[in-house]
Amino acid sequence: MRIVRSGQYFPILGHHSETHKVLVLESNVAYGLDGVGYRGLGNLRDVGLQPPADWWTRSEVWTWRRICSTYPLRRQAWLRGKKRKLVEL
């Protein structure tokens, strides 16, 4: 028997340790996006590749706790990178 799992993939690009807010990159119409963007901040074409400097102060940006409680069956993979930055094409 093959188990098929469905779901959504969204990388977390940033974490603010004091507020526990997470910068989520995704494409999900349920969160006001009609293309790739940041959850709570808007589409990349409108916001730009760099998120606002104070993204963790915005009430629309989720905390890690909210992500965990909304997606209790989530699967996680940790990726560590050096010289992290968004690449402009």
C-alpha cells in the first residue's frame, strides 16, 4: 500500500527571536496571494524580493507557534546555508 500525502510547501526564510515571527515564502490564494509572496506581506511583484525591514512588527505575519498549531501534521526539513541572501534574476 502506498501512502499519498498532500499539502503545501513553504520555506521559512527568517525568524525574529524576540517576537517569534517567521518570514514565510509561499503561493497561496487563501492568504491573499495570487503568485509567489510573503505570507501576511503580499506578492513579491508588489513587495519586492527584499521583505520590509520591520516585517516582524506586522500583525499579519505569523509566529512559529501559529504555524505549528495550524499545521499539526506538518513535516519539517531543516536546511542550513551560508551567505544567505535572495537572488535577483
